[in-house]
Amino acid sequence: MNRLSKKIAVSALAFLVMGSTMASARERVKQHKHKKNEDLSANPLGNVQSKQPDKELYDKAMQALKKGRFDVARLDLQTLLNTYPDSEYRMRAKLSVGDTWFKEGGTAALTQAEAEYSDFITFFPEAPEAAEAKMKVADIYYQQMEKPDRDFNNAQNAEKHYRDMINMFPDSALVPRAKQRLRDVQEVMAEREAQIGLYYESRNNYNAAVARLQTVADTYPLYSKSDQVLLGIGDAYAGQAHMVSIAPNLPAAIRERLNAMYLDRAAAAYSKVITRYPMAPHVEDARDRLVAMNRTIPEPSQTAIAESDAEERSRQALHFTDKTLGLIKRGPTVVEAVHVGEPTLADPKRTLAPDVTKQNLKLFQEAINAGKPAAAEAPATATGVNEPPRSDQPSAAPEMGAPTGGSGVGVTVVSAPNADPNAVVKPVSSGNAAALPAIEKPEEAPLQVNEVKPGSVQENTAVVDNGKKKKKAPKVDQSEESSSKTKKKKGLNKLNPF
């Protein structure tokens, strides 16, 4: 019995050994095929059986990259680029240099990787690999994203580069992946704006709250909490209506009008939750608010129901493990991001708090002027002939008449039959031309008289031979004039040699 059991055990052991041997052989065959496929994918431009030196150098660099020897891989790739500038692997080698920095990780390495990818796009903008380089630039910022309540510069840069990649290379096979990454990034950006808006609303700063929440609703319609955002907008307007209702020193009529205006805006926000996100979790809250306001509850269309249902089904549920990992890891949790729909590729105009304040002032003016009759505008008439010109109507052109008989002044004054009797300057017509003064000869100028009294100026006279007196020219003091004659020095000046 013992011998029989031993034989059975030996047979079973031999069967297991043979089975394991055959399984290992199959596994080696699969590994060989898989390795061959990897080689083909790693070298898309060359033949695997080729022994070209540039190909062997590229294969060596790829093997070093797989093993994590990034310095060796970069050295081999740079050697390939410098030694074989016309190689068919030069584009892949240039792109792989960036891959070595990208896989190495770290802030400095990722910065260098971005520079390498940007250079590749500059040198080969029309190559198919340019879309891959642009995608990896966006992935660099995607990996460095912070949580929504932290620094958002990396999220902004990632959003920008994903949008650029989709717009620059719409036919690339990487566009679906870029769109999903863009949805994830926009989920983080929308979460940040929504948290800020809800914080302002909790502080009763309704203008700032409406500005932030309205920006989220306009820019990120695929946000997982868009229904809560619209509810927040409606609650902010309802809060403003409540503040108006308790405002002191406000006339009752103006208070009622402002209250109705703000409640209309709140009802519009609640209604949009039902019509745009009918399958959202908080749609019943919007219905309850409309019922409390005694407003009509709208009915969503079948298209909106199907769209909202597809969005809600594409989201992943946020489990306890996701929340726990979110506390530990550096980046944000984007499991609730939608996986369908087109992300926003261009930011619309942001809603700012000053704009909301201006809208409130406009509503206030409308409420004040609602009970006042409209002021009747006076018909615009042309100004008179001698009236100063007005800004709305030009003055009437003067009427030119045919020249008549001379009036003695050389010109004929145009008559104005419709002259203004109250005008300061009255027109002159041919009827009163006789009233003009006659042309007179100017009087002769009076003779010039010398009013200098005799004896006031002492005159020097001299007698000439003919017996007439002749005035002498007054003597001129020449003491200060220059002269070629040497003057005698007096006093201490005798000692001065100059």
C-alpha cells in the first residue's frame, strides 16, 4: 500500500513538473512576442533587424531610459543628434531627451523637460510628435497641481496648454485624452471659485458671492456641483431682497419694487437648476424654493434630461478611501469630474463684483423711476435768424435778396421779413436805409505847435558872418569815452602799472 501511494505521488509530481515546464515555455514565448512588440513601438521609424549605428544608439538610449539611467540615456541621445543630424531618428531622439527629464521628476527636471518639449515644437511644428510634445507640457503642470484651496498657478497653466493642444492639433489621436485632462483641471478651478463664492455668501457679501458663482456657472458648466452653484446664486439674490425689505428710511413703494426685482433673479437661478440639471442631486431643493416663493416650476426638456443623466452617470462616486487619500497626497481629487461633454475651450468674460454693484444701482434707479411719469420732450425747433445756435438744431440760414438801389454805404443789407422783434441787434432793411448817417469829409488835422516855453532850455547860439544866429550843439561829456590819448594818473593810481 505504501509503495502504491509512493508511485502515485511520484507520478503526480512528475505531472506537475511537466505542466510547469510547459507553462514556463509558453510564458517565454509570450514574453518574446511582447518584447518584440515593445521594440516595434519604441522604434516606429526603423526596422528591428537593422544594424544601423544610429538605430543601435537610439535602442541603447531607450534601454537606459527603461532602466532609470536617465543620464546615460541623455548622453546617448545627444550623441545621436550631434553625430547623425540627418538620421531618421532625430525627431524621436529630440523628443526622448525631454522624456528623460520628464520621467526623472522633480521641479528642476520638469522645468528642463518643458524647455525640451517647447524646443521640439519650435523645430518640428508640423510633425505628428508635436502634439505629443504639447500634451506632455500640459501634463507637467497637471502633475504639479495643488488642491483647490492652494496655489492655482499650475492648474491655470495646465488648462491653458490643454486648450492650446486641442486647438492646435484637432486631428491628433491624443485629443480625447487631452479633453478628459481638461475636464479634470476645470473641475479643480471650478471648485476653487465656488468655495470662494460660498464663503462670501456666508459673510453676507452678496455682490462678491454672485460675481464668483456666476463666473463658475458661465465658464464651467460641466462642474460636478453646478446645481449648488446656481442655488447659491439664487440664495444671494434672495438675501439681497431680504436686506431691502428691512432697510430703514426706504419708501414702501421702492422697497416693494426692489424686493420683486431681486426675487425674480433668484427665481431665474432656481429655475435654471431644474431646466439645465434635472438629474442633479439638489434639484429638489430648487423646486422647494420655487414653491416657497409661490413661483411656477418649469418642466425640463427631454434633451436636458438625457444630457444631465449622461453627465451624472459618467461621474465616479467619492468613496471613503478617496477622501482619505485626498488628505495625504499633494494633488487634488478629481474622481467626480465628468467624462462626457465638451469642455470649455475659451474663457468667457468674468463677472466682477463692481459689475454686480453697477447692476444693483441700475435696479435701484429703475425702482425709483418706475412710479414717475415720463418727462415729455419739447419738440425741437430751428433757432431764429439772430439767435445763438443750439446744440440740437442749427440756426436758420439768412435769406439773400437781389441788390436794389444804392444806400450810400457801398453794400446792400439783406432784408429779414421774419425778424425777431426782441433781438438786440436788429437787421437793417432798404426801408430804413435813409436813417444811415451821410458820408462826411474827415476834418483836417490841427497844426503841430511847439509847447516848449521859451527860456526853459538854455540855447547856445553863435553869430555868423551874415548876421544870423546859429544854434550850437550841446557839449558832450567825453570823460568816460575811450581815447587814444594817455590820461594822467592821479593819487594811488600812479603806482598801478596797468
